[in-house]
Amino acid sequence: MSPELHFVLLLVLRMAVAAAFVVSASIITERSGPVIGALIATLPISAGPSYTFLALDHDAAFIAEGALSSLPVNAATIFMGLTYVVLAQRFSMWISAGSAIALWLVLGTIIRQFAWTLAGGLILNAIAFAICIPLLRPYRHVAKMPLIARRWYDIPLRAALVASLVGTVVTASTWVGPRVTGVIALFPIVFSSMMLILHPRIGGPATAAVLANSAWGLLGFGLGIAVLHVAVLQFGSPIGLCCALATCIAWNLALWQIGRRKSGKA
């Protein structure tokens, strides 16, 4: 087998594994209700497979530097979410989602121009979430949340988007280096697919409410990236990836527990 064919087959296999992961997560989300669904939606569904396959091709230093570049990009994602949430109250999907994604691309381009430190990335996230979470609060609830019925193309679309992201990240990583790879790996596939799938079906305000409720989970995702950077350098890529995933899961479980207590008191 030629090296080129081996690379293509391996890449297709990795994309298929990532797509299968997304399909499984999507089915669990739809069958578990909004609370568990929100927890799953803010887990590293797209970035996780990307970094896992990157770790198979690159050393721990590459993964650590990539995570360092990904950390400030998480701040760009929350601003993207805020932009969509505000615009979706009045405008169409194309204007709302298009403007939000365009903002993310601009911020991502700016962010990759700088050499970030762990402290700098954490501070940027702290500032971004301190600004966005209060602004998102009024949009977290709608008078009536429409029933979401799945269409035949929903899960294939999500799977195709994530598989494409994984293919792009893995293929380009050798040429663009860890800094650009870290930015690409955090492209908000989950948020983008939610906008494109839900907005035409349940309307802008209801879709905006879903994204607005994801803010705290996204903050935990940022902490997971920071843990990935530190743990990979200390313990290697396999343990580092596991520590990052455990951080995201523990954070979301804590949010779930807090939500249950608030509901019980109410």
C-alpha cells in the first residue's frame, strides 16, 4: 500500500469515528431531555476527536501549544453566541448566524496573531464571560419552547460537519503548526449546527434561549482546555486528554446538580 493511500484511508477512518461519536451524542441528547441534553451539548464533541487524533500524530509539546492557542478562541465563541442570541430576536437565520460566524472568524484571525500564555488566555476568558453571561441572562427563557422534532438530515449534517472539521485539522496540522491548528480545532461546529438546524424550525428566540443556556457549560469547556495544556506537559497526551475530558464532565455535572437544587427550592 502506498503512503498516500495509507494516509487517505487512515484519515477517512478517523473522520468516520468522529462522525459516529457525534451521532451517538446527538441521539443521547435527544432522548435524555433538555437538562442532560444541555450537558452533552457543551462537552467537547467536536474538539475532543480533533485533539485525540492530533495526539496520535504529534508529540505532547504540539498538543500543549495547540491547547494554548485554543484557550483564547473559547472567548471568541461566547461572543459569537451573544451576537447570535441578540440578532436572532429580530432577524433571519442567515443574518443572525452569518453575522455570528463572521465575528468568530474575525476574532479567531486576530487571536492567532498573538503568542498567548496560560494566564493571558484565562484572563481573556474571564473578561469575556464576565461580559457575556449577564448580557445573555435575559434571553435564557422563552414564553413557550416549541417541540423539537428531528428531521432526517439533522444528525447526518452534524456528523458531516464534525467529520469535515476533523479531516481539516488532521490534514492541515503538519503544515500550519500548533498555533493555527489550535484555532481551527475550536471552530464552534456545535453552536453553528444548532443555529442552522433549530432556527428555521423553532424560531430565533427559542434557538437563542438554547445557546444562552450554554454559556456556563462553555466556561467549563474553557477550563478543560487549560487543564489539557497543563496536564499534557506534565503527564503526556493520553492522560492530559483524559484530565481535560474529566474536567468538562465534572463541571457540567456540578451545573446539573446546582440546577436540580434550584428547581427543588422553587
